[in-house]
Amino acid sequence: MTLLFDTCAMMISVVFLSIVGMVAGVAIPGLFMVAAAPWLDWILPVRKK
């Protein structure tokens, strides 16, 4: 019975950490891109047709 509870606790932890990892994987690079956007516009200006 202890093995069952340990397995359930581990699966809940893995699911929680995977959700946190996906959110961090999207949010943290997004924050850096917001900070880097003015520099990118200065370095690579939009081409005018």
C-alpha cells in the first residue's frame, strides 16, 4: 500500500513540475524578448518597400 501512495505522490509531483516547467519555458524567454525588442529594432530595422 505504501508503494501505491509513493507512486501517486511521485506522479502528482511530476505533473505539477511539468506544468511549471512549461509555463517557465514560455514566460521567461518572453520576458527577455520584451527587454530585447527595442535593441532588435535598432540593430535590424524594418525594411521599407
